[in-house]
Amino acid sequence: SDEIDAGNWFMILMEDNVAFGRSDPDSDPCGYRAVLTMRLAEMHYGIHGLAEGLLEKDKRHIRPKETDLIALLESGTIDYIFLYRSVAEQHGLDFIILPSEINLADLEMAGFYEKASVKISGIKPGYWIVKKGAPMVYGVTIPLNAPHPEIARSFVEYLLAGDLGMAVMRECGQPSVVPSYTDTYDALPESLRQFALPERPEDQ
């Protein structure tokens, strides 16, 4: 729809003639992050009951994985889905970028994100895990017992290089946060220190 944007998305989703899908919070990280986004939206917009209203609507369109929802979208069964931007870009889907206060993408909003939480089922029946909101950041490491450490180091160098691996990641909707702080900076191979920071930016 040409009408939906970062300011009215929750109103559009709540309309009776609009259907949206999300993945199962108990089986897919994208699913519990969708719940966190809704709860952050309630706090950000100051609309009491917003999260519960969204969570109660269109439950029949919950699927195990977020990629399972794409077929429902393409068939016209649903109008919108909660999805990672990277997956949307890789599938050529239109998307809106939600405000930084709720999109779990801004490192500086970590303190606000953690105010939202969701309880998901654990490994054993009756066991629950509480997930708090946090910026979505992916890391990479080389195991101490890597069978081919030199090859692994070369791969990580390629992956983190801005004009090489990171260029590929950006094309796939994964923006870079390199260089980033690590508390193991002194243990890094010399060739990889260019991609890391020994101190947090706010401490410098």
C-alpha cells in the first residue's frame, strides 16, 4: 500500500480489512523480535494496549519461520509481514524502515530497547526464557581449536573488509558496524585489529 509509512504502520495493521503475518516467537528469533517491536512501539507512541491489540490480531497467520510468510504475502493471503530488512531486500520486497526507537537496529537505543521483554518457551516443557530487547548485531570469531587458523584469518579479513565482504553484506541488507569494540582486542591477530576498537566509543 502507498498509504503505509513509518508513522502510521500500526494503525494500518489494525484495520479490519488488513491482514498481516509474523513468525512464531517460540521457534524463530524474528518472531520474538516482532513482539519486542510491538511492545517498544506501545512505549514509543504512548498508546496503551497497542502491543496487545497487534498480538491478538491475525494469529492465524503465525508461521514457524519468517520466510514461511513470504508465500502468504505473494499469494495475497496477507498484506504485510514482520521481516528482517535483509530478507526483504534479498527477496525484492517493498518495506518501510521503522523509527530507530523500535527497529532494534540502533546501538545508541540499547537502553530503551531493553525495557521491552518477551517470554518464550525453553528447551524443556515448562521452562521459559525471557528475551529483552537489544540491538541486532552479528559477530564472528575464530575458534581457538580451528584446524586451519591461517585460512580462517584470511576469510575473516575478507569478510570484514569494507570494499570486499562488507560490500556484499551491504548489498544483502546487512549494514556494517565495523570497527566495533571488543573486550578481547589484545588477543586479536594483528591483521584483524584494524576492524576492532580497544575501547567503547563513549569511553574514548
